[in-house]
Amino acid sequence: MNINQKSWLKVEVNSDFPIQNLPYGIIKLASGKIVAATRIGDVVIDLAALYELGYFNGVKELKNNVFESDTLNAFMALGKRAWANVRAVLTDLFDEVNDLLRENDAHKKQVLFDQNEVVNLLPMAVGDYTDFYSSIEHATNVGIMFRGKDNALMPNWKHLPVGYHGRSSSIVVSGTNIHRPKGQMKPADQDLPSFGASKLMDFELEMAFVTGGQTQLGDSISVDEAEDYIFGMIIFNDLSARDIQAWEYVPLGPFLGKSFGSITSPWIVTLDALDYFRTQSPKQEPEVLPYLKSTGKRSFDINLEVFLQPKGGEENLICESNHKYLYWNISQQLAHQSVNGCNINVGDVYASGTISGPTDKSFGSMLELTWRGSKPITLSDGSERKFINDNDTIVMRAHCQKDGLRIGFGESLCQILPAKE
Ligand code: MN
């Protein structure tokens, strides 16, 4: 990657989308047409139109217009070489010295759109969804709250990336508002459970990776091969109802407390775009089993932010964390997921689990930020929050920054609506 490259399309200084990013998404055009797209600055690029106009003729993996689709799955399924070749075409076509498209007004009219004129849709048809629990700070915080300091981490935690199989139907794209869930809960001061709207609505600051490769039942993916199957990453707000979760989760894990809405960012940022921001994973002690051993830089330095915005009010920055804090990296997660022969599909979503950092300000959930409601957060309008109120909006943003290059993910935005009658 040339970090100094510029595009002939305008990119504002603090944009998440310089020419080095080239994320993939699905957009609905003003005409109603739904296509795969990429983005530079605030300009959205219709890849289906680029294909029809012949700009991808040199990419032999593209045998038909996979971009004329309401999901990226067909494109992702073409594999790593196709992803790299399409990226190479875009990197060249939009370079500031390339006038092939820049000087063709008729083509530009068919290909380029203002971000404000399109609607972003969920970029992939989600197959299976796994949620890991890979932040040692988060697992320790929650462990202390529920089991005390001496038993904070379960005995398995440092030996395998703990996870559970989630619900994929309720994964939605940024801008989708979610009603407060209803369910059973049993507060500590009651003998019997009651039914009603959750009182302890929370977000979970997570990132997720999306697989673009497939394996057969019985196959396993090694840590070294894992990235060949990973198409890219998204922001993932895994909404959680803590009161429903606390009552239901023993012994089989989260269920209805987590399956009423998880909100992704709309653009999948590829590992090629993130390559410049690799970093070492935290040292793992005790040593992990051979199938989980990871060498080299398999973690990513991605700044994460969470904002809470009351209705009609301003955004309050309530959390700053980083993807690099994860104890288990994405390659170890995929290796563990598949070690038993579980087959991997194109469009699967693998979320990190809440990403908390070492300081109070870096905790990735209200549960931790307010320490179960015992230390409320004061917002700029003077109001307090222990958990999320009705009509609050949660915005998550993520970006990498190094040597003057910024590559970002845009945002995951969701307003919590009152429970349905
Ligand atoms: Mn989660």
C-alpha cells in the first residue's frame, strides 16, 4: 500500500475513506436499484456499473456481474485473489494521475453518486453468527461483578477463545432503530420472575469479521491460514438486556437477552486496507495449545469510540477503546471455531465480544462503565445514565491512524425506541 497515494476524488482531511481504504457495501440508489459499491471520501462508486462499462475486463475471476446483487456474498465467494485484483483495478482507476474515468463525464454519471443520495443496506446475507468473549479486561470486569475478584476468569478462559452461537436474523445495518425488548427477569430482591420491558438495556462495543471462504464439514483452518478466509471487518453493537440475560444464561449461555438487535457499520473494511495497522497481540500466559499458537502481527490497532446521544441533545463520548486489546486475535478465533470440523460459510459473522481496555474510560459496555449502575454517567445536559434510556441513540465509530493515513469504518448508529405494546 502506498500511504501517500491520492485520488482524483476529493477526500476531506479526517475522512474514514481515502483511496487506501476501498471498503465494500451494498447501496440502494435513488433509482431504486440495489448494487455493490465502494467509497472514496463522500463519493459512492457503483461497482455493478463499473463492471458493465468494462473497467473490470482484466479481472479473470469476475465471470459475471457479481456486483449486481443485494449482498456481497457472490463477490466474497470468489476468493482472495479476486478481492486483490478488484482492489488493484480500483486503486489504479481512481489514482490522481489516471484520467481514464476522470475525463469521461458520461461514465462518471453512471458510476459516481453522493453518499447522501444513497441508502446503505446490510452488506452481506449473514449465515451463522458467533459471538466470542475475547477481551480479558471485559471478562475480568464482568467476572468480578458476578463472581468476585478471586474467581473472575473461568479456568478455561486463557486456554481457548470462549464463544457462543448467536442469532443471525436480528443482525441489522446502522440506522436501524430497535425497540426495547420484553422478557422474563428476576431481580435479586424478588423470589419469582416477572415479565416486562427490560430495565437494564446495554450496548456492547465489538468488532466482527466476515468470512469470504468456505470449508467442508470435517475441515479445520489453522491460525496461519485463517486470514485467507477473512474478507474484512465491521463495527458491531451487540445490544444486550442485562436483566433478561442474568436470569436466563445459566447453564447454556445468552439467549433472548442478546437476540433482539445487533447493529453493524455499513462498509466492510478489508484486511488489505487494515494491513498497515497490524500490531502484536498481547502475550499469552500460560502458553496456549499448539493449534492456537499465533506468531507475527495478527492484531489490528483500531481506535474505537462510543457516543450516547439523548433525544434532541448532543453526542457524549462515553468510551474510548482499541481492537488491539483483544487477548485472542481473529485468526485464533477462526482456528478455534473450525478445529472440531465445523464448516465455515461465506457471509458468516464472528464478533469479538465486548472490547474493553485497561482504564475506566475504555470499558465497552454500560454494565462496566457504571459498574452495574453503581456509578452513573453524567451527560453534558446534566442527566444521568446507569443504562440506556428510551430514545437514546448509541453511535459507535472506529478508525486506524498512523503516519498521516486514516482508515475508518464509518459508524454503527441505533436509537432505542420504547418497548412495543
Ligand atoms: Mn456480545
